[in-house]
Amino acid sequence: MAKVRFHKLAAIGVLIGFAVWMGTGEFSSVGSAATEVEKNPAASEQPKAPTRTVAVITPARVQHARAIRMSGQTEADKRAVLATRVGGVIAELPVKQGQRVKAGDLVLMLDAEEKSAAVETARQIVVQRQAEAEAQERLVKTGNSPKLQADIVRSALAQARAQLEAAQAELARNEVKAPFDGVIDRVPVELGSSIMAGGEVATLLSLDPIIAKGEISERNLRYVKTGDEAEVRLVNGEVVQGTVRFISRDASAATRTFRIEIAVPNAERAIPAGMTAEIVVRAQPTDAVVLPRSVVTLSATGDLGIRAVDKDSKVTFHPIDLVDDTPNGLVLGGIPADARIIVAGQDLVSEGDMVEPVEADAETIRKLAAK
């Protein structure tokens, strides 16, 4: 019985000791593994990823005028479709297509013999009434005629003058004259043909100045004002200078853009209406930097910008304001003055990464500018 009790007690002791060892969790202390850790504690640590090297530059600051580009077309400063006020037969047509005219020049005259005769008759009556009035005035002064008779004669003279003016106005209805200086662009009628009242006679265009019209976005509207200089690039390659003369205050409901007009001197009428053009308006100069196009990248949220390195060698992201696109690179605003911009390796790092920045050499910058 004593022997049985001893084995039972030994088994219980071993069980208790195993339970205590399991409770401590020190499994690695058994055998050679514990010895290896004790000898080399760094062996249990995970290896760190190597720090990436990036090329950086601190670009010079420049003052650059923002370039706002718009598509548009040229239009006449004034455009009028001339029409007759009465019907009749065309007796005079002294203009032809392409001819320049001055304000008040005769464009068309309808046959009006009876109206001309009425004017001449009214003119002769005025002459007669004028002579009668002068004679009556002399009689009144000499006392040979009462003043009342002089008043009657003066009233008849005024009536004759009114009839002359009415006859002349009726004759003028047979004439079509140019309302402003311009070029006759279209003449759809012929001499001797009949035309109804309201019929089209000619199209008159005023092409000096020529107007380049475009649409400016609501984002760029704050940068432009009337009187600003503008550049107009015509589809034939010609580049002309103009001035902003009008900016609409009412946006298009469909595009949310505002109509803008550029007045371009066109004394020789060399620029026609209806030509496709690109309008470039220069805003006030702003502080910016010039960088290669390859430097621009996207943030994790899809914003367009550049990556830079701060004083702690940590990658940061800066959204950009595109001021202009020039042959030498992109002109960008919104970049801090002390930013060390990553020009090589920017797409291989993310915001918050630790990097090893090195200054880009002239050859690297030259290659980037060529991209």
C-alpha cells in the first residue's frame, strides 16, 4: 500500500510541475533556442526595409502671369441686315459685295418719280408762301395792312413747310442708307427688280475692330477684368493682340461659363468674321516655380500635385495650381517656398515615407526637362 501511494504522489507532483511550466509561457527557454536568443537578442527582431533614395531640387521662384486659354471665334463688331420700308422697283443700287461704305451712304433707291414730284411741288409752295409772308410784313410795317393778316400769312408759310417735310420723309422711305461704316458683305437683289416692303437689301458688317468671342470658366473668372491685354491665335497661324472689352455677368446654364469679348484692331479688314481662334488672356503675375511635366503626380486620393521632402526627410504632398504650360515646363503655384521637390522617384514613395534625399545634378534635371 505504501508503494502505491508513492507512485500516486509522484504522478501528482509531475502533473503540478507541468501545469506551472505551461502557465509561465516560457517555451523558448528549453534547449538550444533559448541559448541562441540569450546570446544574440537582435536575432529575434524583423529586418528593416532599406531607406529609398530620391533626387530633390529647391527650384527658384518666378513671377509669371497666369495664362487663361479659351476656344472661340471671330465675329463682326456690328452686323446689320438692311431692308426696305416700302415696296417698289429698284432704281439705284450703287453698292456691290465687298465694297466699303460710310455711315449715310446710299445703298439702294426705289423708283419714286411721283414722290420726287411731290417734294418739288411742296418746295415751290414754300417759296411762294415765303414771298407772301415777306410782302405782308412790309405792308404791316407801313400801316397798309392789319397785323391779323400777317398772322394768317405766317401760318400758311408754316403749313407749307410742314407739307415739304412730309413729302421729303415719304421720299426718304424709298431710300436705304448705311447706318454705320462697314463692308457690304451680301447683296441679294438686282437693279431693276421689284421688292416688297421689308425685303432684304444687303448685309453690312463692321469689322474694325474684329471681335474674338469665347467662354471663360467660373474658376478663372476672378483673374480677368475688362481692359486686360489678350492674345488671339487664329486658325491660319496668325497671332494678334487685343483688349478685353466685355465679360458677361450671366453664366450659361448648360456649361457654367461666361461670355467674353476681345476687341482686336482690324483697320485693313484682313481678319474675317467666323474664323476659329484661341484666346489667351494674361492675368496679374503670381509667385510660382517652373518644373518638368514628369514631376507632377497623384496623391492617394487622386489629387494632382507634387511630392516633396520635409526637414525630417519625410515625404509630403502639395496640391498644385497650374498657372501656365510653357515649352520650358509647367509653371506651378501653391508650392511652399522652402519645399525640396522630388524630381526622381516620386512615384515610388508615399506620403509619410522616410527617404534619403540627394540633390539632383544638372544632367538629371536636363533629362527630366526633355520628357
